Amino acid sequence: LAQRRRARGARVLAEARARGRAVAVVLSRPYHADPGVQHGVSTQLAAAGIPVLGIASLPLGSEAQRALATHRPELTNSGSAAKLWAARSVLSQPGLVAVDLSSFRCGQDASILGDLTDLLGRARRPTLWLHDLDEDRAGESLRLRIDTFVAAVRGYERSLWQPVLPCEEATCTADAR
């Protein structure tokens, strides 16, 4: 089952790259697979045309990438380790963007929030931080955050895959160089 998930994830990544699309990687705990707990975030992103992968669907990558001992040797919580590993995957592959989900002010996620912020901040690409899914919020507030993220992803896609055309020195502007 795990091998099939990763193979499907590899196909989704290849298809998205071929189409010039980014892929959202949901960094979450296993209970966020329940659409009710995650408030349909993955469904809304998919409806907006952004392919979505969970941690278990990511191809494994290099051994160095998987070796969390080089980053956080004291990390023993498998959910935290999986989120950090997935964040490193996002950082290592162009075209991946992160959606970090946390509910119930998850104490286990608190210990890695600084690491996630650092890793994903270095990625210089859109990240959707949803650390308050359990709070009473109007559906429109979440929808607005998702719509804003989708717009940022579309801009990232244009900047990532837009061909850079050479220009003649005499006709180039400072902005075009």
C-alpha cells in the first residue's frame, strides 16, 4: 500500500510538472486525513486545480534528505519526524508548496514549529499555515485564506516555469535583465 501511494505521488508530480503546475504537500498528522477534521482544505485546493499530496504519497527522495538525525537527532515522535521530512522534500523539489495543518493547538507540533518555519521560509515559495483549524471560525475566513494561497501559488507557477527569453543589450530594460 505504501509503495502504491508513493508511485501515485510520483505520477501526480510528473503530470503537474508537465503541465507547469505546482503541487501542494499537506504537512499534517494522520487524523487530518479526515475531511471533517481538516475542514475540506485538500478538497478546496483540488477544486482550485492544485494537485494535493499527503506525506505518505511523497516519493522517498535521497537518503540524505530522509536522514532527520542530521537536523533533529533528538526527534522521536514519528508524526513530527514525518512533517519535518516532508518539509525537507518541499524545500528540495521545485514546484512543491506546503500546507501546514495543525489542530487543537497540537503540543506535539509546537516542538517543531521553529524548524518548519525555518525550512519552509528558505523555500521562498507560498506556504499556507493553518494552525488553528479547531477554533470557531467562519467558513469564509478559511476560504479567503485558501483563495489567497491559490493566487500566490499561481504567481509562483508563472515565475517557476515561465521561459526566460534572452534580450539584446540595446533593447533590454533594467527590469528585463
